[in-house]
Amino acid sequence: MSLSIPFLISWLSQVMTLEPGDILATGSPSGSCPIKSGDEVVVEVENIGRLTNDVQ
């Protein structure tokens, strides 16, 4: 990630009110981290679970 999670939370809380349960969806600029065949994408949410997908 280009920016740290604490920085993003700090910046967002200055421009909007964050409530418990809010989700901050982040992304990357195009081309900054290309996904290619053979890569594995893992998304994990603490206390909920983990989703793993192979890129083809």
C-alpha cells in the first residue's frame, strides 16, 4: 500500500465522521501492482475468515 492504515484513518476522520462498523475500501493506482497468472489473492477479515483465489 502506498499509504499506511493509520494515515488513511487519520485523514478520513478529518473530512468525515467514521462510525463503528464503517469499511474503508482502498485501492492502488493502475499499474502499481499488476496481478498476473499464477499469483494468489488473499483477503482476510479478522474474526470473520479468509478468502483465497488463484489468478489464472
